[in-house]
Amino acid sequence: MHGFASSPNSVKARYIGDRFTEVQTDIKVPDLNTGDFSHLTITRQITQVITEFPDDSAPVTLIGSSLGGLTAAHLGQKHPQVQRLVLLAPAFGFLSHWLPKLGDKEVQRWQQEKYLMVYHYGEGRELPLCYDFVTDATQYQEQQLQRSIPTLILHGIKDEVIPIEASRDFARSHPWVDLIELDSDHALGNVMEEIWQAIHLFCQLP
């Protein structure tokens, strides 16, 4: 599950997808934009991903990056079919990190005008995002994540978007979480081989 304002064509999604293909293991990489980034919400992402689950209740492993990681964690909380989580720089507490960077005036203007122009890395251009994204996101709090699912978190110590402390705090209060700290930033672009080796081991892949 790709991150906010990203796509299935992101570097991480393509790299990990290629590695799964090499070990002949199926992986689905849904487009969480669904052609309508402007009305993105975490609830919509959750609803969309559930439709990708196998009908036979087979165990599911979710891999999510940034906002996709946060969404994966909440899917795991609600759905017993999810048996494993791999979270890459998960966006724990992301509103508390993102909104202050916008500033109070910009957030108020967004609320009043309903839409904010956001740079979409997958599209390579700015797109409007509805304020409903923020309203919806406030209901998804880390305190709700109490189901003991085997979870691997990989997070860069130089992350400039979601500080490493967010994952450290989560791992500290959730003993079933294994946190690997990497010498990287939010994109994790320089440690893809390390990430794959960790996923390969954690998921017990061939």
C-alpha cells in the first residue's frame, strides 16, 4: 500500500513488487488514489483494500508505506484475516506532524474553502485535496491499535516527514512489534536491499 500522494509506480512499490515476483509470490499493489485523489480518506483506503482480500479467508500480509502503513495497521486491528504487518515509515501521528507545517492560517483557509492544493508525486503536479481527508483521519488514533499482530517496522533515523520517535514510541508500547532503524530519510530509497532482506526473513519467503 503506497503512501500519501504517491502511486503503485513508486520506487518502493515497484522494487518490492519485483522482488516478490522473483521469489514467485503473488502481491497486489492497489492504486489508493482510485482516480480521485481529491476525495481521498483513510476510510476509503480501508474499504478499497478489504475488497482485495481472498474470499477463502486465507491469511493476509499487508505491506504499507507512510500513510499506507498507518492504513495497514488499522486494517490489521479490525480484520483477523490480517496475520502480518510490514510498515515502512508508518505515518503514526501524521496530522500532528503535517498540519503544524502548513500553519494555522493555511489550515483554517483549507477548512473554509474545502480544498487545498497538494503536490502529488505520482502525478507530478498539484491536485486539490478535500478537507474531509483531515476530518476522517482524526478518528484513526494509534491508541486503537491493540491487536497483537506480528509487525515489522522499518524507519529511517533521518526521516524528515514522520520522525523516528513516532515508531519508537509505538514499538515501545506494543511488544509484538519489531522495529528496525535505518540510516535513511522518509523515502528509504538508499536502503531498499536492506528492507527487502528484512521482509524476506520476516515473511518467511522462499
